[in-house]
Amino acid sequence: MQAFEPRPITEETRATVPTRDAAYHLNRQRQTLHTWAAYGKGPIQPIRVNGRLAWPVDAIKRVLGVQ
């Protein structure tokens, strides 16, 4: 299994990131993000792609105050 090595959010080139990466950048547990998605609450909402959650990088940057 490959080690988790996220790139800095300022260098992220993908439009969306998986829950693991989003949780890392937002300093939250993955389950917290799943709760946000399930109840429609939280500072950002994911895009659902074939049952998986994809978190918009632009929204993560906005919440963190990063350009």
C-alpha cells in the first residue's frame, strides 16, 4: 500500500480531491466530512460521482482563506 503524501493545497491541480485529502487539508476526521455530506451541513459540500464523494479544491481553498 502506498503511503499517504498529500501535496500542499496551494499546489493542488485537481478540481476535486477524495475525502481523505480533503479531511487532511481541513484538519478534520474523514467521518466529519461524511457527516457534512450526509446532512448537507458544513462549510462545503462534495460532488457525488458514482457514489463517491469528491470535494472541490476551490471550496477548500476558500474555507482556508488560501488563493
